[in-house]
Amino acid sequence: MNNDSLKVRFRPEVASFPAYRQGAGLKRAGFKLSSNESPWQPLPAILKAVQETDTFNRYANPQLPELRDKLAAKFAVAGDQIQFGAGSVAILYQLIHAVAGPGDNYICAEPSFEAYPLLGLASGAAQFGVPLTADARLNLPAMSRSINANTRAVILCSPNNPTGPVITETEFLEFMAAVPEHVLVVLDEAYAEFVRKADAVDGMKHLAAFPNLVVLRTFAKAQGIAGLRLGYGFADAGIWRAAAATAIPLSVSTVAEVAGIAALSDEAQTQMRGRVQLIVNRREALLDGVRALGFNPPDAQGNFIWLSNVEISRVGPKVFGDPGAKLAESFRQVDILVRHIPGRGVRITVGEAESVDAVLNALKDYLAQHAGEGKDD
Ligand SMILES: *Cc1c(COP(=O)(O)O)cnc(C)c1O
């Protein structure tokens, strides 16, 4: 609530912009399946490293040299091709601010990651959202056709949050061939570790061929340390040199650095891959269960599944207004938090083993409770 005596003048676009909606908290015991987080405590090696860190009276070395060396070796790139940020979202801000100002625009898919439309707010750049295809995939030909003389960047998300499908290698290469070389292409691979589709794009394979390409990864999702805020990006060193002007200095903490180093040990990586495989197995079980209830969800390659409003009202009761809102509310009644994207649908994170049945039971209850209210077909 605003204090009436607040007289600070904000830029009109700032005052009128909707705030980023963080996944809601959970008051009682239940399942928080609203922010695509890991359901496990951080891995033992990460916990130990963080608990033993006693140097955070100091800033981290801004270069994060040890973490940089480890990532450079793991991904076979040069150290100066890597950028760190307090989450990969921070790197996205840095990039959009570096390339797009007033009069410029950048392009994303719609719906895609909720943070994208806000990225240009402070720099004054406009954002264009290009609708997905009917099967909830990025429409890359439409995205490249949307590029105009003022376009400075295109943000691609693979797998797409919130819908789940990946971009294929072929689609990506056709897209890159159609994009002018002065337009920055950001490929956000926040969920790369969960991908099992053989023909999914792997941005790291294409860095050398496309100097205008940035590949973003994060420690938040598969690596399971969302709350420590650590993301990274790969690109031509010239991109990071230019973008240095728009980075928030010293934003990666000493503790995040230590956790990142611990997460990259061979043992932690093996354990992480084991956990990711469990999530993938649960994802497939959840998809099977959801299909058995009559839904036709899009391919899910991240740690989440997607039920669009169209599907929710096709299988379930006809509701006035937003069927996703009604479904999310019925989940909340049984202490399951999911992400409702207004007017679009519901994204459900694949979490604890028990959450799979809990989600399926809640969906069954939703369909049963409203049976006979009239169907949308
Ligand atoms: C969760 C998510 C991120 C955020 O990553 P951080 O490193 O926590 O900032 C970035 N991109 C997409 C598509 C995401 O879903």
C-alpha cells in the first residue's frame, strides 16, 4: 500500500508496469510446485562448503577465477567467454540493457519465461511477444519474421518455460540463418540437464559459429541452489566486454561462488545427475497419469509440465473466466501450489516423489467435483 505522503516521481512506464510475480509461499505442509525448484536439500558437498565458508567479510574476486576455470574446463571454452551473474536473470538484464534502449525492441515467445517482458523496462526498450505454435512450441519462423530494423535481441527459451518443448537443432540452425548478424540471440537453457529429446538444440555446439549467440545456464534448477543466486552465460568475449557497462558490480556473493565450486566436483555432478534422472522419471509418470485423465499436455523436457487453459476446459468443466485460475485454486485447497499464468494455463513443477500422486489425485478431484457442470465440447 502506498503511503499518501510518498511524493517520489517515477517514470510512467515504471509506475504502470506489473511486478514480477514470485511463486507464492506455502503456509502448511504440502507441495510447492510453483517455481521449478529442486525438492531436495542442497547436495552434502555444497552444504559443507557453504557451512565452512568464513571469508565473506570480503567481496568475492569479481572474476571468480576458480569457478571460471572449472566451468571453462567442463564446457571446453576460454575463461573470457564466461559471464557470471546473481542468477541467469541478472545476465539477461545486463544483456538487454547493453543492446536495447529507447526506440529499440527485443523479441521473445509468448508465453515464455515471465521475467522476459520486464527486461527492457528500465532501458526503455520495447518487447514483442510472438505466439507459440498450437503444440506449445516456439514459432521460430514467426520470430525471425518479426525482426525489424529496430530489433536488437531475440530471447529463445529451450525447453520453453512454462510449456516444456525444446527447440530442435534444425529449427535453431534455420533460425540463425535468418537472423541478421547484428541482432543478439540469447538461448536460455535453464533446464538443459533435464532434456532427454535427442534432437534438442545444444547451444554450446554453436557458440563458435555464431558470434552473436549467448547461451545461458544456471545453478538454480538442476544444480538445486536457486536461493544462492548463481547463473552463468557463454558468448564471444567481446559481448561480455561490451556488457560490462551494464552489469551490477560485485553481485555474485562469496557464498554462491563457494557453492558453485562444490557443485562442480565430480562427485556432486554424479549425484546431481542421479537426482535429475529421478525428476525425469517422475515427469514421465506425471505425464502418463495426466494423459490417462484425458489431458493432452505438450512434450515436457524441463522439470515441469504444462496444462493450457484450452486443455483444462476441454477435459474439465466449462468455467467462466480463467479455467487455469480455478484449477490452481483447487490445487491450493489441498496444499499444492502450482503456477497459474493468467489467461494461459497452469505450470506444475515435478517435485517430491509423493507429489506425483498428490497432483494426479488433485486433478482427479477437480474433474470429479465439477462433473456434470457441463463440458466444453
Ligand atoms: C528459472 C529460470 C531462470 C532463472 O534462473 P536464475 O539463475 O535463478 O536467475 C532463467 N530462465 C528460465 C527460463 C527459468 O525458468
